[in-house]
Amino acid sequence: MKKVMLTLVFAAAITTISAQNKKENNNILDYNKWSIELGGGFNKPQRPMSANYFTSTPSPYVVDLGVRYMFNNKFGLKADFGFNSFKGKNNSLDLDTKYYRADLQAVANLGRIMNFETWTKTIGLLGHAGFGLAQLEDQNSVLKDRMGNFIAGVTGQIKLSDRLVLTGDFTTILNTNQNIAFDAASNVTTRGFGGILFNGTVGLTVYLGKNEKHADWISYNDNGSEIDALKKRITDIET
């Protein structure tokens, strides 16, 4: 009977210690995965544009709002919404159009993929690309044009704190099935992704979650010594 009791106590102790080690290990590697992104800046509609219609290079303004989820510290998805305003510069005919879009994009944490953590803890780089829908509206008429788009860009990051990051983004948008020019003054016929729009923004990213760090800044190498220590403890217990 004593042998049975000792065996049960020993098994319970090992289970408790193993569970504690697993919990500690998970805490080390746990990180926040959600973030909210807000940016604003300048744009340049490249084509199609009608004759005698121009916008400044660059021209104000564009506003972007996005929600991002990271599956791990290298890859994720984001849904974002954008608004562009197009107005003519001094030597252009009058134009006033608005461009609305919604996109779903894949995100790659290029900073982690390229091991930025070996030389910096505050600078990051994200790449993003995806597809969406857009609508161009003329503010001087009821004219509206609906189209699809392909979007791709890069986002530089400067870490201000564990919750806040300053960003700078450059994005290219290619429109398909665009039937009117960005100035809404003429009809166009474009094949494939014939419409081109460039956006440059500066913004902030806010990290959400209960953990200390976000996936953008997690590197498993940072916790290597702690993980090795935990592995040793587990090995000792198993032995």
C-alpha cells in the first residue's frame, strides 16, 4: 500500500511540475496578435487621367484604417478601408472626385523574416498585398464607377512602446474594370489592371491584448536562454 501511495504522490508531483513548466514556457512565448492601424497622407493618381486635368505631385489627401491579426510572428491578415480625395492643381480644369476602397490583405513581417532583431529592437518592416473592391465618385455629378483592385505595399515601423508604433507606408493600387478616369471627365476602356494609384501615409499602430509584446516584435531567439533552461528542467524531471 505504501508503494502505491508513493507512486501516486510521485506521479502527481511530476504532473504538477510539468504543468508549471509548460505554463512558464507558454508565458514566455505568448504575445498579442491584434492591432489597429490608422494612417493619413498624400496620393497620386497616375492613370487614367483626362486631357487638361492634373493633380499635384503628391496631392492631399488619403486616409487609411485597418485591423490586423497575426497568426505568428511572421505572417498575418488585415482588413483595411481607404479614402482618397482628388482635386485639381492650379493649371488644371476643375475636378473633385473621391475614391473609396475595402481590401483584404496578407501581411508578412519582413523584419522578423530578415532577422532585424540582430541589429535593432525598434525598427521593423511589414509587407502587405491583397485584393478588394473600390468605388470612384464625382462630387459634381451623380457619376459613380465600381471596380476591383489589387493592392501591395511596404510599411516601415518605429517602435515607440510595447503598445504604440509609428509607421510610414508606401502603397500601389491597381484598378481593374475602371470605366471612368480619376477626374471623372471622360470614359475609359482599360484592359486588366489599367488604373494606377499611389499612396504615401504616416500613421500609428496600436496593439491590443493582455500580453506584454506583440507578434511584430517577438523573436524566439530573444528567449533562447530561458527556453533552454526550461527544457533542461523538463529533461531532468523526465530523467
